[in-house]
Amino acid sequence: MTTEPTNPELETAAANEADVDATQPIPAQAAASAPAPEAEAEGDPDKDAADAIEALEKLGKLFGRMARSVPLRTFLMELEKLDRRTFFRYFKGYRYQSITQKRFEEVLRKEIFGVKNGLVAQLLIFNWDETEWRLYGAMKKHVQAINPDVEAIEKIDDAQADAIVADLIENYPIEDIAVCTIINGVRFTPEKLAEKFGAFTGA
């Protein structure tokens, strides 16, 4: 699963501005491929950004569903703080309520897949994981049951992947399970990803 966005202000911005129930726990963004906190500072921001873009590219047809799940107002407030140039390019002078979902998705596609804006990609993943924190937490629990040292997991075998999906599908839509698995880098085999989610991503 993914690392947190590499911009050091992002976690603070999200905590202050996120449009979520403050009485509910927000999941830590540590996951199957996330480095330990002490190692995270030594990570490669460019690689993290590239990994986020690559993960979103793998969503295929599910990208729109993911974008629609993210609270637009929360995302734009964080974007204004962290990437003012991008915010002003597309949204300066607009009231949040006047920005349509179609417009929002068009901007995301242009910045992430056209401009290759890794910060926007990471911000989108971060916000989705916080919005869908219950699913994220359930997935994280399954991954940690395989090995608490999630960094050591090189591959989740097919039987384990089947069991994870079978459990999660009792409470969550398969499309959202697919999004969670792909954007967080849960280490299903490529064949299992295609089998379980290919019909939804178009892969």
C-alpha cells in the first residue's frame, strides 16, 4: 500500500481541513509497500510521485469512480495550500459549489496523466484513503495479518488474495476494493489483479 504524499505540509493540511467525522479514527497511511517512519524521510520524492501516477494509470475505467469519491471541497482546499500554481490555473475565482464533478475529473486527468503532476496524484490517493478509511483499515489489517512487517511482503499469493477479497466483499463494493488494492500497491500477483479486477479497470 502507498506511502503518504511526500509534501511535508500535506498531513497537517488534511488533518485540519478533511471533511470527515472527527470522532472517527483516520487511518495511518502506512501499508504494504510503505517505508518505516524513520526511513520515510530518506525516500525519493520523485519516485513516490511517479509511483502514485503509475498506480492511478492502472485504475483505467475506475479512475472516475475514485475521483467522485473524494470530497471536492476538501481536496481543493488542500491543493490551494500545497500547489497554488495548479489551483490558480484551474480554479481561481470559482466557488467550490460551482465546480462540477466533470470539470474536476477533467483537471485531474490533465494534471496527473498529461502534465505528470505527482503531487496531485499523491493528494488524490491520500484523500481517497481518508474518505474510505474503513475499507483502507480493513485492507491494512489483512495485509498485516500476512506479515506485520509489510515491507517484507514481496507477493501475496493467490489463495491469500482470494481470501482477502472474499472477506472484504461482504461489506464493500468490488469496485472500491479494486481501487484500494491498486492505488495502495497491495501486492497481489498481476494475474490475480487481472482476474479479480480486470473487468472493472478494462485491463
